[in-house]
Amino acid sequence: MIRKEESMRRVLVIQAAITYLLVIGLITPAYSEEAYQFSLKWGSQGTGNGQFNSPAGVAVDSSGHVYVADTGNYRIQKFDSKGKFIAKWGVQGTGDAQLDGLEGMAVDGAGNVYVTQFLPLSSHWAQIQKFDSKGKFLDKWDLWGLSDGFFISPAGIAVDSSGNVYVADSYKCNIQKLNSSGSFITKLGSDGNGDGQLWGPQDVAVDSSGHVYVADTGNYRIQKFDSKGNFITKWGSYAYAIDDDKFRKPQGVTVDSSGNVYVVDSDINRIQKFDSEGNFITKWGSQGIGNGQFDGPTSVAVDSSGNVYVADTSNHRIQKFSPLPLPDLTMQWESLIQTCKSSKSGLKCKISGKLNIQNIGTEKATSSVGFYLSEDEIQNEEADIFLKQATTGSIKSGASKALTFTYNLPSGETASGMFIIAVIDANNTIAESNETNNVAVFGPIQ
């Protein structure tokens, strides 16, 4: 018999059980927990350049410029990605290029800046203004009212790749879609807590495929719709404890280029990241004034490099976070053969091959590979036989390494018709950005 390694077989037992539960739908896939590190911050309470008074919105353009809705100072400020002040515009008022009651902010593909603003209900005033990237006034839509295409409390705003504008109205409990000239196209949502219904929505985001994500604030959840307003899915509920994928006040939402969704919770003072279907990925933040801490954050934005910017409203500042570099090890068999020869003691067979290991992540890693003999392409705790384990050595980001595999079978035994399964980091000793690509299968062996 070929020796079996009990410690490695435990890994196979767990993996087989997870595979079974995934097949019958009792659990959802586990995603690698990513990590973000504090990168920098800028701002303090005041009226000077680079100072803020309760900033309520943040947005990033394709060049990495950061725009801040400096609500209490009735202006927009523009910075580079390192927080260096570039420009500002706006004074208090309700006329062209004047600002009051600033709420949401978005930037379109051409670098134009959109802001929503409204005053208390008795004022009967709500407005969207549009500027170019240098602050030149382009257009405004005075749109207060209950009819379609008009708003009572316009909050979050987003622009899709076609230039259509989406606005969350927290009072009317809907999202309205306008064309680039401000004409009404359609709306989604109505007041309630059913699928597709909203309660006090505070923000909206659109991904590259036209899917619409809504911070359904009063229902403590995120809802996803298609571009026509049809409900797709939802996630989240009230966070009695500080649980993953739960909310108390989901205030801001944004989407990155990969379709991942970021949600800022102004009550719990944290950011949560999900994939496009609502599967939890990671979280960070707590209440306070230190680096990486928040006090009533209201808005979040992501640049093309994955850096995350947060409007830390009551701390009167912007914070920037960057993804921690992580490795991502993956493998492919280059070759594998079995050679057999007869001897006085019987048939002697040897398996030999070459396994190419690549690190497609952003950090170097050292790990190990476990090799198993299997009757099929699926790991099976009853039948798979542990053969050996080998170390990868250190593999730099973007590099690859060839690992030679040899195994002498006991006399009289052959591996013909069977499979060799290689598993990297089977004991889960390193953190990777993607842990779903750690298996390589070769077979059946001739």
C-alpha cells in the first residue's frame, strides 16, 4: 500500500465537505479576506485651502484627481491623489456656480463634476449643478417637486458610461434616471421594505455593465438593479452587533472597475467591501480620530488603482487607503509521465513531471505543494493518497518557478488511469488575494 499522510488528509476531508455543501447549495463560496492599509489623510476644520467643514461627498476622476463636496464651506475643492490642493470653486447661494446644502457628488468619464443640493422642505428648492474639471459652470437643473424628473431631497448621484445621471431621492424613496441634459428617463423604487422598494436611500452607484447599486439606508441594506430598474438582488440587515455584511446606516456606496462594491456605514464608522453579488470580502474602520478611524463618514470613492477615499465628515478630513500587497499563487502542469520497468522483484514504476508555479499577486511568497494520487479529478478524502510535499521557495511578484516532481511507486504498483493532484498552500499558511486557483490536476496517467 502507498502511505497516507493523516495531517494532509484532514485538509482533503474539509475540502471535500465544502465541495459537497457548495454543490447542494447549503453554503456560499468563501472569499479571501483582503486587507487595506492607511495611506494618507488631509484636511482639518477651517475655511482655508485644503481645510473642510463637514465634507459630505468625495469623487475621483480617471486621472486620479480627488473632488470634495465641502458642504459647510459651500464649495468644491480639487486635489491630486496625494492630497495636494489644486483648485476650489463655489460660494453660498442658489444661483449659477453657487452652492448650498451640498449632498452628493459624481464625476463622469469626461471629468465633469455633478453635485446635488437641497434646502429644508419649506424652501421648495433642490438643484443639480454641473461643472467641468476646472470648476467652470456648465449647467444646472432646478428640479424641486413631486413629479417624475423632480426632486425633494436629492442625495447621492452617479453617472453611467453613457452619461446618464442617477439620483437618489431620500424623501421620495426612489432613484431617478436622467439623460445628460437632465430630462427624465425612468425611475426605480418606491417607499417600502420589499424587494425593489426603498426607504430613505442616501446614495447610488453604477458599474461598467450598467447595474445600479442603492444604499437603501432606512432598510439597512444594499439593493442591486439592472439598467432598466428591474430588481436583481439585495444584501444586508440591521447590525445589532458589529457583524459582517450588516449595517446600521449605509450612507455611501461606490463600485470599482472589477465590480466590487464599497459601503460606508456612518453609524458603525466603517467601510465594508463586497463582490457584485453581495458576498462579503473585507472591512475596516472604527470610531475615533486616529489614522484609519472615522467619525460619521458619509461618502466613499475608489480610483483606478484600487485606492479608497473616504469623506470622514465629522473629523473634517479625507482619508485614503490602499490595498495591502498580497501574493496569488497558481499552478500548471507542464509535463508528467510514468515510466515502468521489470525487475527480479517485480514491476517498478516512477512518476515524474514538472509543475510551473506562478505568483500573479503583488507580494512575494513562500509556500509548499502537496501531491496526491486520485482515482479521478476531484479530491476525495476516502480515495486520494498523499504522496509527498515540496516547498516552493520564495517566489517574487510576477515571477514563476518550475518544481520537479518525482515519486517511486511501491513494487508491483502502477498509477495508470489515475490522476495526480497538486495543491499549493493546502494548510492555508499564507494569505492570498485569490485562494480559489490553488489546485492543478494531471491525468489520467498513461
